[in-house]
Amino acid sequence: MYPNSATDGLEHLKNLLRDLSHRSPILGAAIFSIEGLPFVSHFTSGIEEVSVAAMVASIQAVGEQTVKELRQGELKAIIIQGSRGTTLTVSIAHGYLLTVTAPDNAKLGLIFNDAKICAREAETLLENIT
């Protein structure tokens, strides 16, 4: 079922992110614009979405330039691993990025697979919103 208004579309995106967090090892997820603006998110409290959105956009821009310079095609994803967890950012069409967080003991393949599936679903929803 596709949304019939922008408000319905945003609600569908929120539900998509919420479901992703409940059915996988992913702790939180958000969709940001490539300009660094938060669009919709489902993070635990205490996350400063505006700051994270800006940082993700910066990292994405550097990643795109790196891929271009190395002649590796289009940037698909960026993985950031910290001592307490992993952050994965996946490009979505229409100028958006899906960013997910997971604990350090989560399997990277599972996180990546779940994020790619979510990104495809979000892309379809975003087509109907924007």
C-alpha cells in the first residue's frame, strides 16, 4: 500500500524505520538529505539528529569524492566501525541517505542486508512523497 499524501508517506517511512529497528540488530535508523538535514528518524533518545545529519552528509561528500578519484563508480555505502558499534550509511535515490546504527557484536552482513532492503522500500516511498 502506497501513501496518498506526504503526511501518510512520512508516517510510512517512520514505521519502516521502527520496524527495521525491531526486527534486526539495528538499534536506530534515520533518513537524511544529502544536504545534511534530518528527514525522518527512529533513534534512541539523546541522539542529536541535526548534528548527525550534518556529519553524515559531510562523510558522504568525502566518500563520493574518494570513489570518483579512484574511479570506482557510484558510492553505495559507507561503514564506520567504532569500539561500541557500527554505523552504516546507504545511498537512496532522490538525494537521501539511510543511516543505521548497530551494536559492536552485530554481524555486518546482516546489518548491511537489512539496511539495503529498507533503503529500497524507502526509495519507493520517497518517490511518492517528493
